[in-house]
Amino acid sequence: MRSPGIDTLLELNGSILDQEHGYWIKIEAHAVDPSADIPHGVRYSLTLHNPSGKRILGYDNAHGVKPPKKFKFAGQRFTYDHRHRHASDRGVPYEFTDAHQLLSDFFLEADKVLEDAKRR
């Protein structure tokens, strides 16, 4: 059984959403066979970009990242749900509960990043 909202997330695949002042959001989502790394059966990438195209926020499980040093296997790379809090952030764990929550969390954080950008 699919997690709630997976179909919505998959329908958004390929969407580019204008956020005004040159900022934009890109959504990628593809159904995959559930695995230990991707138990919810969707590989996704939700990213916010600045006017020059640089990613300034991202939520994804589309690539491997090194786990934080507190994890037992910190020298290895694993694919897991994570988020990039700024342009140079290599990724920190994100707890995927369902796709609706993922979308909500991403858009709430994107709004905060855009508000911060307006104030600068």
C-alpha cells in the first residue's frame, strides 16, 4: 500500500513553479520498487533555486550522502531521505512520514527561505 500523497507527488513530476523575483521550484518524482533505502517507493527531489539557478534548498532521496558522524557507518554513502538547508549543505536526515507531509514541510521551509531573501 502506498503512503498517502504519493500519487500527488508523482503527478507533480517535472513541475517548475515560479516564486517571483527570479526564484523557482523544481519537483521531480519517480515511482521505484520499494527497497530498504526507499521504502515508500518514490525517488524524489524538491528544490528551490535562486535567480542564477543555484539550489538554495532541497529535500530529496535521489542521491547518496554521507550520514552524520554520529551514525555507525559515517564513512560510507547511503541513499536516504534528507534535506539541504542551504547551497553548501551536503544533507541532513529528513524523516519521511508521507508525501503530503513532505510537500508541506518543503513548501513551508521554502517560504521561510524566500522571506529571508526578501529582507536582504
